[in-house]
Amino acid sequence: MQRTLAIAWLTWKAAFRFRLFLVISSLLLVSVVALPLVIKDDGTARGFTQILLTYTLGTITVLLGLSTLWLACGTLARDIEDCQIQVVATKPIARWQIWVGKWIGLMSLNAALLAISGAGVYGLLTWRAARLPANQQAVLRNEVLVARGSAHERSYDNDIRQETEKLLRERLEKGPADRVDLAEVRRQIREQVRAEIENVRPGAYRPWEINLGLARHYLKDQPLYVRVKFNSAERSPSGTFEALWQFGVPEKTEVYRPGPMSLAPDTFHEFVIPPNLFDENGVLTIVFVNPNNSTLLFPLADGMEVLYREGGFTLNFIRGLGIIFCWMALLCSIGLAAASLLSFPVAAFFALGLLTMTLASGTMASAVEQGTIAEFNSETSTRGSSPADILVIPAFKGALAIINLAKSFSPVDSLSTGRSITWAQLGAAFFQIVGVLGGGFSLAGIWILHRRELAVAQGTQ
Amino acid sequence: MTITEQMSTKPQLAGNHEAVVKVRGLTKIFKDFWGRPKARAVDNVDFEVRRGEVFGLLGPNGSGKSTTVKLLLGLLHPTKGHIEVFGKSPRHVATKSKIGYLPEESYLYRYLNSRETLEFFGNLFHLPKAERGNRAEQLLEMVGLSQVHLRSVGEFSKGMQRRIGLAQALINDPELIILDEPTSGLDPIGCREVKDLIIALARRGKTVILSSHLLSDVEDVCDRVVIYYGGRIQAMGTLAELLAKPDAIRITSPALPRATMERVLALIRQDVSEDKVRVDTPTQNLESYFLEVVQRARRAAAETSGATSGAQVAPYLRAGESSRSGDKILERLTQAAAEPEPPATVSQPGPAAGVDDKKLAALASPNPSPSAPVPEPVQKRVDLDQANEKLSSLLNKPPGQ
């Protein structure tokens, strides 16, 4: 361990001697302080705090991510190019220890930078919150600066799949279809079935049954928060739509019917409902009545959510930073793995390319969802097919499965919406991002460095 | 007339037959990106390095010396052939604790100062903190950098970087020291100190592999050498074997009266034709002369902001049972570095010159020339005898055994 820590210590020395630590930490702190001065919000304390959290944490993630990749590529590739590694590798230290030492050095540096910038964000938030009127402070404490659990409606995936297949069979019984059409027909039927569940036609109503699970035991006499979002194909003259709600089931639970609400489409709305509206099994029944002349669509993924207080903001914030730290660990492994094989500029280009590809995985997801990489034909409203699909689509599926191991966590979004980031989530993030993904890159990097001839490079000092 | 042996600081090193390094059929071919052969840097090389000897890899630039060194250290992989270092693969991690390596350039971290550099490498050898600090201090003293230990290595001159490079190579008190062009960039004092250090280490039973294209480096310290050219070994053996001219002798003596000289020459001419006899005044070599001038300047308390002369081999490098026998010699050797001996009696080889009366008269004068000091071989022999006696008393053995 002494040897590994000596390598880690070297990384710290370099960071301080080259004033890297000073520059990055200053940059992070400036972004934390300066961003609130330029960002625009909806004028409410809640909106401002949410945007502040999103922007500052987003900026910290991007800055730290880029510097981590850059440093990881540089610290190893430069050592190899400048031949210092030739002296180190002739000492009784295994190459995996050199690699791990660099990783520990960079990650301890990241931990310090993340702690400094995180403390800056936290300090700024609490300072600004303390200057707000008491009622706004209460709103912040209940809706943003809090760790809230979340409950959704049950998944409709199986129902949609079964209904789609049933309708498809009925359709096929009426007339045959070739293979290409079959996929397209299935997709269209699936969309129809999904729309049946999501759409609330004029004058119709839509019930949700949301199970609060074990949380029901400590949610007695606690208010709940409903977070909704809907879309509309039509515009209303006022820009908003009327909404009528009922929470609870008459004669079974207490019932709450707020007055008509005027809500804008395509955005999230959050409102508080009184305590004790769920039944003894913890099921909260919500009914929406559509008094408008337009059909409203509540997306299955995020159309309806019930939030409830689970814990304080401080620990939640720390856990959120923990997930960001896991991302940094992955980037560090990617950078070091690239530098184990490639020269500094090529390694940096490769690692940044990989990062960009990961961030742009939406295109891949879309292709996988459509089952083809062929373009959408707007005249026929259908997609064609490509001979490359047979290879590309499975490759995209594989890539997405890997990418989603890291992308399935959203600490910034959770923190800005006051959602709870549980220890289990943090553990899962550590396992998936650091263990599985980072471990894979690390093993590859260590193996490459172990096999590599380190004295091929001529010194560039 | 007295016939003296050539006096040199180079000791008769006592290597034994245990091979520390074995190289068999070693070949290294560098390939391009597509795996096509680009250069055959080392071609079917065989040699062994025995414990306690100073082994020289000699050859012009690009002859394969440094490649061989890097193969021995596991930094390159052989294309063909077999290498054993202490009976293990060169990549065996634990074996590296017995090795010290000074690369051809000072590949050190430029942002560390010299003390931090030694601390860092000491950590890689798992040395305890106190021991690291102690050794670092002694080594800095030895290489003459103790006064500049807070300056970062990147600010050092090339010579100073070589010195700290040498210090890091010795932090672990290695059994095998591999030095690639160790005197490159050093001033003559530094060169002399490095060579003395190599000899001192060999006296302690350390094995030294020295790669150099500087013939004087190799000649001054090596027991055996291989001469590389084009990646192949062109010659191998002890320096005595390679350099001896058995059909010629050299006689050196203090200035003699003309009559004596004539008698001696007449005697020699009875067996050898006149054109094969050469008589000249021995001159000291430039290194010795330079060291003498610097020593005079130092006595006049001249100050320098650069590296100072390292006057002592680090005490921990002299520790241990085997080192006790070498302590006095080490001291003598390091003393020699600090206070250069009178000019050596080694004459510079030159074109054969015939003997004429005029020259003979000049040579026979009692004080031939102020610029050519008379050597003191007898005094030197006395010093050596005293050192041997001290050494013998330390070992409880009578001199000569």
C-alpha cells in the first residue's frame, strides 16, 4: 500500500505544483457564485432554488468530468511519453499498483474538489434560503430542500404488450401482412394501446391507484405532494387547461376535492394534498376529470407521481454528490485506460469521444425503439428498414445496456426536485458505475499497461 | 632504474563466478504499427555478469547498449532469447528491490525537489520513514546537492539532474546497479566522483553494469566489457585481455642523469632496433590536471551556487559486514575525489618518436619542466600498503592474504 500511496501522493504534488488544484477549485467556486447572478427563473423561491441546484451541480459535474478525463489521460500518458515511468517501473512496484495509485490520487483530488464545490453550493443555498420570508422558507423546506420518497402507478408494460399482441392477432386474422409491415403494424398498435391509457378525452376521467408501500406507516398525518404533467395536441386560448381532481375514495377513505385548477401543458405542476387520504393498504386513489374540449395526455413515465417526506436535505445532498463522484470514478478509469495504450492527445480525444457518444445515446435509443436505423418517411408516416439493422440494432442495444448502467441515475434532477436519493440508490450507483463499468475499464487498462513496453518512447523533456 | 606498475585508482575487483545476469541469444527487433520489422536493435547477444564485477557495455551511439539495458530491466520485451536477473525474469517485481537504475537521461519528476524525489523513490522500496530521511540526507550529501535540496529538479542543470538521478538509483542500497551513460552531462569532478563511486560500490561486492560510449569511463572502472556494434557483440573480455600488448613494455622512472639514460638505452638497443624504442616525458591526463586546478580553487574558498563536490560515499552504502573491508578503501577513494592525487604517471599514447640526443638531454635534466610534475609512485605505494594493513587488521588477517 505504501507504494500505491506514493504514486497517489505524486498526483497531489503535481496538482499543487502546477497550480491545477487552485485553478480548478477557483473555477468551480466562481461558477457556483456567478451562475445565480445570470440564470433566469420563474420568480419563485422554489423555482430559483431548483434552477440554482440544477445549474450549479450540472456545471460542477461537467467541469469536474472534463478535468478528470484530461488529468487521467495526462498523468499516465505523459509519464510514459516523458519516460518517468521508466524509472518508476524499475522499482519494486507492480504496474497495477502504478495504475491504481494514479486512480486513487486522481479520485482523492476529485473528492476534495467535489467537497469544496459541494460545500459552496450548500452554503449558498442555505444562506439564500435564510433570507427568504418565513412562508417561502417553509415551501423550500417542504418541496426542494428535503429528501422526498416517490410513488408511481403500477407499470402497464405487460398489459400493453398483451393487448398489442391480441389486437395484432385479430388484425392478422382479417388479412395477411409481410414481415416488414408486421413490425410496423405492431408498433402502431402498441402506440394506440398506450394512448388509450394515457389519454383523457373531453368529459372523461382517469383514475390512478398509487401504492405508497411501507411508507404508509410513517405517512399518517403527513401531507403528500402530487406532481403531474400532461400534454395536449391542441392549444387553449389562455394557454392553460382546467383540471378537476379528487383524492381518496368516498366511504372508504377521507376525500379531498380541491377547486378547479388552471394548469399549463408540457410542464410539471406540484401541489400539496392533506394527510390520510390513502386506505389501510396504503393505496391513494386519484381521479382527474377533464372538463376541457381537448384531449389531455398524461405520460405513463412521469405524468403522475406522489411525493412524500423521507428525510433531510443535507444527507440527500451528500448522497447526490456521491453519485456524481461515482461518475468521476468511471471517467477516471476511462481516461487512465485510454492512456495505458495511447499517447496523451489520442487518449484524450478517444475518452472525450466516448463521453460525447454516451451523452448522445438518445439517437441510439430511438433507433432501438423503432427497430431500424432507416429514416422516417413523412409522406407515408412509416419507417423503412436498412440491411445494416441486423448488426446495428443489436449493437445499439448492447451499447445502451452498458450506457444505461451509468445514465440511469439522475442525482441533479432528484436534488432539484427534492426527491430522495436513497442509500440503496447510492450503493447501486457504486456497484454499476464504479464496480461494473469502471472495473471493466480499469481491468482493461491495467492489463494493457502490464503488457506494454514502457521504454519504446523517447523522452520529450 | 625502477620499473613501476601503472598506478591507477582502479582496484583489482574480486568478482566471483556467480552470475547475477545471464543473457542468452538475446534479440530485439523493433516493429512498426503493422508488425513489420523496423530495426534490429540487439542481435543474438550472449553474456553473463558476475557478482561483484563492473561490467561495461561499450559501443557507439545506436549500437544497442541502451536497448540491452532496458531489456535487462524489463522495460522492453525480447523478440527472442532469454534473460535472467538474479535467476528471475527481468519483470519479476520483488527482484527489482535489488536493482538500482540510472537511465540515460534524467527521467525524474520535474516538480519534485531533490529531497522529495528521494523520499518518493524510497517509498517505492518500502523504506520506513526514518530510514528514507536518513538515506536521502546522506545521498544528497554524497552527490553534493544538500545545499539545493529545496529546488525542484526541473530547475537543475543537466549535471545536477544526473547527480540526483544517481542518488535515486542508490536509495535502496542495491546489489545490482545499472548505469546508462552515468557521466553524461557531468563536469570532470562529477565524472571522477561517479567513477570512484562505482569502484567503491564494486569493492563492497555490488555488481555494476555500465553502459557508455565514453571509452575513458569504461576503461577506468570496468573489469570486463562487451563492445557492441550494429546490435551485435563485436568483442568481449577483461580489459587486460582486450588491451594488453604482450610484445611491448613501458618503463617509467624519475628523471635520470644523462649518463644513466645513455647506458640504459644502450642496453636496450642490444636487443631492440632503435626505431622501436620510444622515450618521452610522461604527462598527466587532462582530468587529473583539471581536478588539481579545481582543488586549488576550492582551497581558496571559492563559492558556487551549483552542485558541490560530494566528498563522502553515503554511510549507509558503506554499512554491512562486507563493507567493513572496503571502508578504508572507500575513504581513500573518496578522499581521492576530494583531494586529487598528484598527476598520474600515465603517459598519453602518441606517435612513436625516435631517440635523439637533444631530447635525451632534456629528459635527463633534474627538473625537466614545471608543467610536467614528477609523479610520486613510491609514496602512493606506501599509502596503498598502509590502507591494506588497516584493512587486514580490520579483517584480522595478515597483509597479503
